[in-house]
Amino acid sequence: MKILSIGVPCYNSAEYMEKCIDSLLPGGNDVEIIIVDDGSTDGTGEIADRYAAEYPDIVRVIHQQNGGHGNAIMAALGVATGLYFKVVDSDDFVREIPFRKILQTLEDLMGSDERLDMLISNFVYHKTGEKRHRVMRYAHTLPVEQMFTWKETGRFRKGQYLLMHSVIYRTKLLRDCGMKLPDHTFYTDNIYVFEPLPFVKNMYYLDVNFYYYNIGRPDQSVNEAVMVSRAAQQLAVNRIMVDYFAENIGMIASVPQRYDYMYNYLEIITAISSVLCLLRGTREALEEKDELWKYIRRKNLRVYLRMRCGLIGNLFHLPGRGGRRLSVESYRLMNRFFHFN
């Protein structure tokens, strides 16, 4: 059995995917690289097939009709044979030394009496042209290089979240938790790092800069202008997360530290949804923002009141055009410090 399966969703990735795949190959036969060619129209499929032919014991390829990022992740998860599962986007890459340490740690923990559910490592915001890059670390929040549960976690700072770049799940946990990522929808990575958490018991944190998250391309899904154009998809993901939180609140709240973390993450996602509606600025967009907050109220009044009466809720309900402008500028200022997206 492979130690780690790595799903690599690719859509028209020919320009940059080779750097990503090359960075994963040092994992050798301990790793299974599953390249998902998600209906690409450039040379992505040919490049993927070349790697599979050159590394038949390591690289597998799925060619499919375009289903979106979440669909590609689910396709890779569906065929994964590794004990653990990781997603690496095709425009990102990993570093070899931390990679080897992660694989060694996973192998060591396979023989442990306690079953590891999620391994966490750092990721780096890698912006081309910049000499210094911001690192998302968890050393003051999570115990380092030891097994721990939610009860041993500290308080996460604003902007300090477990993103797709920082987590490796036990494959069977991902399959058994019932997570479904919607097709043709961006921002499903928020669901990926949200819905499995109530099923995660044992965690392990390595304070290594493993994953390099490339940012700065104008066509990236997290570019502000792109996000505004795809606000409907952000809102759809937000509602799915609200549904999940409300419908599973008893299980989530059974561990207060987990509840606080998941609530805070949901609050930030709601803030992002709200500011995208304000940035669009149309009457329809403002109505969509209000409807999102009404949706939260219908789903769980207690969660709504806590969110609405807090800083985030007040910030995005300032009256008038001037209030909306102040809301957007305040959010942008906060985002400069906390990097919400």
C-alpha cells in the first residue's frame, strides 16, 4: 500500500504543471500521484500521459469531462490507494526536505497504537517577484511533533486557518465522512477543510514549510476581480457550510475547541461572501447579501445572533452607500493583515 496519494486537479495547466509534478516525484514509490485532467483543451492531457509513461509505478492519470475543481478532487479520492490523501493544485509546488520528513512521519505513525486522522504542516504564500513570503504557521496554536486532539489545541488567531494547503487526511476518513464537493463550483476547498473536521480525532503538526501556494496570477480564483465575478459560487459554498454547521451542531459542539474553530471559519467565509456582494454594488447583489444572513437566521438563530451582533456582522450592515464603502475598505485593511483569502 502507498503511504500517500496526492490528487492534482488540472485544467489547462500545461504552462505550469510540470513544476508541480516534478516537486512531488521525490516521494518515490511511497507516493501515488493522481493527475486529473479535468477536460483541458491545451496540452495538459499529453503532459500527464508522458509522466504516467515515464513513472508508471508513481503517476496515474484520469481524463474526464470538465467537472470543476471539487469534482476533480473527488475523482482522485475515488481511486486513491494511499493510506493518506493530499491535494496539491497544479500551479503550486512542494519542497523536498519537508516532503521527506512528512512521509517519514506518516510511516512512523502507521505503527502507532493511536490512528492518525490529519497531519498538518505550514504553507507559504509564494508571490512571484517578492523576496520575502508570508508563512502560515501553527506553532503557537498546536502541539508540535506529537499526537494531539482538539482538546489540546490553542486559540487560532484571526486569519490563521487550516486551509487545503496545510492538511493531509486519512483517506478512509475522507471517504467515510460523507463529504461531497459540488461540480462546476469554485471555492469548494472551504468545504474540504470544514466538513471532515468533526470526524478528525487525532492530529499531528510538523512545523515545516512544505506547501508553496502560488499567488498573484490575474486569472486565479482568489483574485478579487475574479471572486466578484464568481460571487454566486462563493455564496453557494457558504450556504452549504451553513447547512452542515447547523445540521451537525450537536456533534461539532461536543468539543468546545472544535466548535470555536469551525464557527470562526464559517464567520470569515460569511464575511468574504458579504464583501463580494458589496463590491458588486448592484441592488440584486445587496439583496443576495441580505438573503444570506436571513438564511443563516433560518438555519440557526443562535449562530445568527452571535454572528450578527459581533464585529463582522456589524461591519457588513452599516447603512447607506457610505456605510457600504466603509465596510469594504475596513475588510480590505483587515485582509492585508490577516489574509482571509
